[in-house]
Amino acid sequence: MSFVLIKKDPKTKARLGMLSTAHGDIETPTFMPVGTQATVKTLSNQDLIDSGIQVILSNTYHLYLRPGEDIIKRAGGLHKFCGWDKPILTDSGGFQVFSLATLMKVSDKGVGFSSHLDGSKHFLTPEDVIRLQSSLGSDIMMPLDECVEYPCTKDRAAEALKLTTGWAKRSKDAVKSKQLLFGIIQGSTYMDLRKEAAERIREIGFDGYAIGGVSVGECEELIYEIVDNTTNYMPADKPRYLMGVGTPPDFLEAVSMGVDMFDCVVPTRNARSGTAFTKEGKLPLRNRGFCDDFKPIDPECGCYTCKSHNRAYIRHLFNTDEILGLRLVSLHNIYFYAKLIQVSREAIRENRFSEFKKEFLQKYCFTTIRRRYNHSPLAFSDWS
RNA sequence: GGGGACGUCGUCUAGCUGGUUUAAGACCCCUGACUGUCGAUCAGGUGACCGAGGGUUCGAAUCCCUUCGUCCCCG
């Protein structure tokens, strides 16, 4: 199990790589759809494979609460339980403990919290979280960390950082399996803290490194600044994972900053509220304007949805609360994301990532603005 | 034939011992948002002049009369 850096883009920090895991190889950059409850909502495993997805993300916190460690263990592990025999990355649940659970109490020892499902009380140590992920049998494990809110004072960020780093060491020491373990770099919006975190985590030594604690409310520019800075402090010979990000533009920006792995709920969650992603920006399919638009979401897209259905029908499904709508748009969005990352890999391979990114962003953003305001963005200059 | 109840945004309702209602809410509808996921949620917006007509009053969705309509009960 290893990471091979195949190529570096000459103009940006973008990289092409291959990460080997117990359940197969992952070409990087890669996108991991979020399957919190051991399912990427509305999609079957075959849908994911057909879309070109190579790895999915699941969640220790959620699976620990339901169905519980024991059931998955008895099923023969998470792969057998959910029928996905390709790589799985499990998030520790650190994020969920801080975002979902109530009555949370953090100490050096671990985190105590009440379940968001039934209020039952739990206490998890970093060692527990590793043991849980070991039971799940995921290919890549994430250690328990403390993800601070935004905005956050430097003192608080530093405190959380110290805790996360201490937990990281304990997590590493607790690993008894061959599963990969990534380290998480926190530090909020403070670049010196990010640097310090990266160094400390790097000293411990992990199979990969993640940038955590971003996209918790900061603006886009700040996210990019954090990512661009932090990747400078991350080892070049290990995969870099940007947790929870992002939109298609976020994606390309982060790839150009040297990030290899992403997960994000945006394509699937937005799909379920009726928003499709296309090369020309977001398409809010519930809008009235689509009620008699009989074109596919994207005429050039090769996904099942675009080959089989039109916008008017999908809008109708959303209007009538039919579950097929959620599925069709999820399918399209996941295909779109998978395709975007695949095309990005090709561009890196062919030394034209920078051009590809520029071209994509131009079309994506330009069309979004033109659609929204019904005129060319160039017209803005006329106002001044 | 006799008696009773009710008619308020597309829908369901609140208000109806008259002024604080330039008529409120929910759903629908229309826009946004959504970044280590509740099919969730959140944020805005359009929409009724109170069945119609007349009267009382400084002032009526609120009181009175007429009328139209719907529903119920008794024959």
C-alpha cells in the first residue's frame, strides 16, 4: 500500500498520483462522494462505478450510533455490509461530534456527547475511534480531531490544535491493522498555526495528510489562502486530502494548489434540492423556467439522466416530490464531478491543466452570471 | 315548507363582545442558500380589501338588512 506521485504540473502545484489500498487503486486527484450512512444517498454502488467513482467516504460517528459496531463486524466489515468492494475512507466523526451532537464535552481524554438521534450519552477516545474504524475495515481511517468553528480566536484555535495533535499521536499508536491512517492539519485561519500543525502532524508520520477545519463558514478567498499555504507544508510524497470541499471551482483551485483528494456533500445534497451542476454553472431545475424545457440537463453529458430524461420532467418530479427526481439529479451531479476530476487528471497528464482550469472557470462562472442577471458580465463595467 | 351553520390569499384556517388589521398563520407557488450530509433545513418573495349589494358609525372582515352560494337538521 503506497502512494506514487506520477507527475507534477509545470505551471501549478497540481499533481497526478496513484494511491494503493487494500481494496484497489485510486487515481488522484480524486473525488470521494459522501456516503455518511454507508450509502451515497439515492445511488446504488453500480451507479457510482458507472460514474467512474473509485472511492467513497463514510462516517464512523454515524455508523457507530447506527447500526453499531457489532452489526457491521458481524456482516464481515463495512465493505461486505454495504456491498462496495472498492476503497472506502471513513471520517472519524470528529466533525459530527462538533456539529450534530449536543452536550458535547471535550477533554484531553476524548469527547463526551449526546447522540443526535436519541440523546444517549457516549464517550469516545481517539483510541476508540481507531478501534471502531478497524472494525469497519475501511481502507483509509481518519483520526478523531477537533474542528473549530469560524470565526475562531487564535487562542481557541491553538488550543484545539494542541488537542488534535495529541490525539493524532495516540491514534497512530493505536493502529494495529494494515489500514491507512491520515493525519489532520487544523489551525483555523491562522497560517502560522497551520504551519505548526503541519509540522507536528508530519513528525508523527501518516500515510496521508488532510487539511481539516476549512469551509466551515469562511469566504472562498480565505479557503484558498489556507489551502495554498498549507499544502506548502505537507509532504510531497504522500496524498493530500482537503476535507469537505467543495464546489467545482473550489475543486480546480485546490487541485492547482496541490491537493489530491476531496469529499463534499455539495453534488449530492444540492441534487436533492434540485440543483444540477453543469459546465455552464449551476442549474436550479426547480425554477419555473424549466417547466417546458425538454432538453437534457446537459446535452453533452454522458450520464444516464442526460441520456434518458429532460429538464421539464425532472422539474416535474421535484414539484411533485417524487423520489426519482432526487436520484436522477444525484446521478448526474456525481457523474459530473467524477468527469470533472477525470478530465483534470488528463489535463495534468498532458501538461495543460492551467489552461483547462482557466477555460473551465471562465465558462462556468461567466454563464452563471449571465444566466442569473440575464446579461453579459461585461455590462457591469458600464455601470461605473 | 320550517330551522340552523357558514362564506376571509390557489388551499386550510385565525380574527368576528367594531378601532392596536396598511387582514395573521400554515400549506402550495416563486426565488436564493446549502462545502468531513437529516429526502432535512434555512432565508426571502408573490398572493385575499374579507361572497355581492346596501345600511348603522368618526371608523366594519367584525353590527343590521337584502341577496347569492354551500352545508346540516326537521318535515
